Amino acid sequence: MRNQFWAVAAGGGLAIALLGFTLDRMAANFDAVSLKREQEVVQNGLASRIDEVGRQVVPQVVWDDAVVNLDNRLDKSWARDNIGIYLHVTSGFQFSWVLNADDQPVYGMIDGRDAELAEFAGLSDSVAQIVRQVRDAEALRREVAAETLVEPQSAIVASTTDMVGADLTILSATLVQPDFGSAIVQGRRAPIVITGRLMDAAFVDSFSRRYMLEDAHLHEGDARGEPGQAHAGIVGPSNEIVSTLDWSPQQPGDALLRTFMPLTLALLAGMLALALLAYRKARAGAQAVVASEQRALHMAHHDALTGLGNRHAMDQALAQAATALLTGGPRYALHCIDLDNFKEINDLAGHAVGDELLRVAARRLTKIAGGRAHCFRLDGDEFAVLQPVTADEEAEALADSICRVLAKRFALTVGRFTLTASIGVGVMDTADATATEVLRKADLALFSAKRDGRAKYAVYDSAMDELLRRRRGLQDALRRDLQAGALTMVYQPQVDQDRNLIGVEALVRWTSEEFGKISPAIFVPLAEESGMIEALGAFTLKRAFEDSRRWPDLKVAVNVSALQLRDPGFTDRVLLLATEAGVRPSGIELELTEGVLVERGQGASSRLDALRDAGFSIAIDDFGTGYSSLSYLSRFPIGKIKIDRSFVIDMGRSKSADALVSSIVQLGRSLNMRVIAEGVETPEQWLRLAAAGCREFQGYLASRPVSAEDIDRLYAGETIGAAGQDPDYAPSWKRSAA
């Protein structure tokens, strides 16, 4: 039976292998023919597209006005408006130049700015050939044209491609000539307009959609020998390949192979399966027992999602490393890794996407760790790497590499995501060679990395213990001062376009007797982490409510954290505080960050609806920096949008910032929401915001946060002098403005 079994198995396997090889060769031949045809079509299409780009210039150059203003006389203002700016804005040309009869530049524009004529020198070699082609065509036309020709003549255009600096550019040369003959070229030769348009990602994307190319991209130099890709060469002025357009080719043969291979081989596979059935049954019981034992052992030491070792496996590895170190073995560094913004991605995209991201992250860690280091997944988005080291610098190098690798974009099945990682590194020493101590060091270093802004690594040192003690001291001091009501409130004025005081934002401040002034950026997260945010929020609301009674005609804005809103009893507590303070809810505005509204379920929505129904106003703080979505703007009872100061700061320096601010203002108006800009510090920012349609402002230009007594003075019609304030924009109070 054994001899017959192997004879059948060998014969069936050989038949399947031969048939598979034959089908594979046939599919390969089909794919080769298809690839050649596809490359020819794309090569011709690319040439047509390059010529099409050059023809986009014709309407502005084959024009009587162009003859008058570029040949009969040189009107640089006309050239700037109708050649430079027009082609740059409407057709996306990076640069344009006007050459005279001697082929010398007389005007140029680069990236929307007037260029110095000397800048043309770097372009002259690249365009020399197409200029010569245009001049040859011009000379030939003059030889054969009739003297009384009045009919319009076809445009003379020559195009090529070349590397201009580091950019692959479509270069075109177009002869200036009349369209209807009302203007006549008076020079010995007509001017020529040189244009350049980048073959950038947008160009490639548009071209690939037109020709239905997959994964199309440009490759500098001649990459036609690169396997696995289809290629179309892009020829430069000297007929050399300066770049190639690469894409993933269609593979009809491969598709055919996948379709018919299973059907063709089904009979042989069935016959072979029958031959092997007896053997499989004989060993099935034994294999099941072995597999069960292996699975149980694997599951006890490995994470089911990623396949990495689990916490139990890490504990064992740490114990073994400590034992080895005490007996003369190598030192080890433990890297505790936390994915910074994984929770947001998991909440927004779903757990399936989160699981896929974790698997990809695990593969990246395994690859960068190599064969010596061991990788573990501890829980959720927490990983660990145990690395043998001979010097501390090796641990820092690996931590830096992990940060960079995990910061690279993740291409998942539903899209691309970006996250960062914080890493804490603890190095095992003979003085404290225990698993508990090295894990404590790594956790403390991880806390330090996250506290310092995340997306970085930190290596444990003894100063971290002191920082931990200070942090615990701050927690105790904050708890005492909250219980004693020792924190203070300041208020930053909010003004309209006429500098009228229309409201204030309530801000809490803390000066500790033991530690001095503490920034809100420190004590607010500290309160959240230590469970004091509810007490801090209640203190802020109570003081703001009480102070608001001093200014009955002003709107008082108070910040609300995500942890406060998550509490089901938050609405009742706010209403109770308002009742006890004797304030009208219509005079209070609750400010929330965008992240507050990302949580799932109807809890946040129902609580905000209840507050809105009670009379409170709801505003979104730092709009545009979080997970901005039209869905939550329509789902939640939002009445006001605050433009984040990061956009305000970039206005005038970034076109995208101006565009974003204008879009936010228009969005707010279309949804009948008020819009206020925060962080306004200069008159230029004020004027740009006003031009964009913003009518409410907050920032140092008008006033820093000041005491309630200073707001009393403003409310009484007085003026106050705050540091950094511009007197021309200082807030004023008029009863009529309320």
C-alpha cells in the first residue's frame, strides 16, 4: 500500500505540475503581448497629452493683441496680465517667458511672480531645440506664404520635456502671430512665448484616469528595465529618456490562468485527493492531538491578533534576561511602545480597521527588530521590544528607528492613515536586574515621552523619578487648592468689528503656594488624569456663573472638557449651578473642542440638546484642528464656531490658511452660526479676517485675559491698558452694542 500510495501521489503531482507549468507559460505570453500593446497606447497618449499642454497656450499667443503688445511694442504690463498671470492661474503653468526676435528674454514670470531676465539662463539649454523648431517653421512659412495672405494661419508650436531643476516639466514654444490679421508682425521675426508646466502628481493622476492606468507614477531617469511595471519613456530635448511613466499593467493572461486553472486541474486534484484520503485518515487523529497542543501552547504565549508574544511571554523573557545578566550574559533594553492617536482612528474608522492597523504595526516592528530583538503586544495599542545591547546608544538607535517606521503612512484596505508612537526605554543593569524594575523604568520613560508632546522616545534616567515625585506633589497641591477654592478666574474680552465688547471667555488660573504659577496646559491634563477634572470643571463653571451676574448684557463663554460631557449627570449639575448662582442660561456659552463630539452614541447629543433647550449657547472651540465633520455640525445644537489661532497666525503667509478661514466663515454663515476668530494679535490678521467676512474677534490685539475687576471697568465704560494690546483695537462698551 505504501508503494502504491507514493506511485499515485508522484504521478498525480507530476501531471498537475506539468499542466500548471504549461498554463503558466501561456498566461505569461498573453501578458507580454498585452504589455507591449498597452505601452504603445500610453506612449502615444503621453505624446498627445504633452502636445495638448502646449496647445493650451495658443489662444493667448495667436492673437492680434499679442502681436500689438509683444511685437509692435513691448507692453510688460500686458504680458504680465495676459501671458504670465493668465497662464499661471487658469492653466497651472509654472513659468512663462517672452523671447524677442533675437530669442532673448524680455519678460518672464515664475510661480506667479515677475522674474529677473537672468533667471532664463538656467532654462535656455532645455528650450533651445523647440525654439529652433519654431524658428525653422516660421522661416519656411515666410518662404511659401503669399504676400497678400489674409486668412488666419495655423499656430506654430513645439513641445518637449526636460528636467528643470529637480522637476520634470513640459516645455512649449509658441510663435506670436495674429488670429484675424488686423495686426501685423513688424519685427524681422515674431516673438516666441516659452511656457513650462510641471508633470507633477496631479498631472499623472489626471493622465492615469484618462487611460485607466493603475498605480501610475513618474520615475526619474530611464527605468524601462524595471521589472513588474509597464513603462512609457519621456523624451528630453536631445532625444534621451529623462524620465519614465510607470504603472501596473493589465495581466489578462494571469486573470485567465486564475479562472481556468482550478477548473482544468479539478479532476486531477480530485483523483489525487482520493488517493491520499486513506493516508490522511490514518494520521488525522495524531495530527489533531499535536495541533491542539501546539495551539494551546502558542495561544498561552502569543497575541491572537498580531501573532506577537503576549504579556506572559514578555514576563518570561524579562525573567530569563535578568537571570542571564546576573550570570554574565548580555544587557537588555526594554522598549515600551504606545500608539499615540490609535484610539481616535479606532473610534472613527471602526474596530476592523483598528485591528488591521495593529497587524501592520506588528509586522513593521518585527521587521525592524530583526532576529535578535523580541517583539510583544501587551494590550490594546501597547507593544514592547526586548533588545540585547552592548551600549545604551544601540537602544536609542532602535527607538529612533521605531518612531520613524511607525510614523510612516499606513496603507490599509479602506484608505491611508497616519499615526505616531511614543516610546519609553529602560535598560537592565546588574544593580537592579529584575523584570519589575526594568518595566518600571520603561513605563516611566514612556510617560515622559508622552508628556513632552508624544511622537518621540525617551530613555530612563534618575531625573524622571524626581519629575514623578513633583507630579505627585502637583496633584496633591491641586487637590488641596481645589478644595479650598484657591484658584482664580480671568476673562478675555471678545469684540465685534467696531471694537465693541460683546462677551468674555472665562479662563481658570492656578498659583500654588508651593510651586508658584502653573500653566493650564499642565494642571488641566493633570486634573483629567488624576480624576479631578469634575471638581475643576465645577469650580470654573461656578465662578464664571457668579461673575457673569456683574455683566448682565455680556455673553460669558466657559470651556467644557470631554470627560465632563461624558458624565450622564453633567447636564443636571450645570442647571443646578446656574440656579444657585442666579444666572440666566442665555448669558452663558459652553465651549467644546471638536474631539468631544467624536464619541459614539447619542449621549453627547442628548446632553447638549438639553442644555440648549435650557437656554445655554453651544460653541465649538479650535474649529478645524480636530475631526471636523459636517455631520456633527448638523447633528449637534451648535450655535457658534471659533476659528483656531493656528489658522489666524498663518494668514497672509499661507494661501491655504486664508482659504480655510474664508471657507469656515462661509460655512458658519450658511449654517446660521456665529463665527469668531481667536488668537488675533496683529492689525493685519484683523483686517484679513474682516475681509473674509469674520465679524467677531478675540486675542492679544484687543486684550489679554484680565481680572473680573478689569472687566468691571470696561463694562463701566472705562478703558484698560493690557500688555500687548493695541490701543486702536482696545475694546469699548456701549449699552447699544449689547
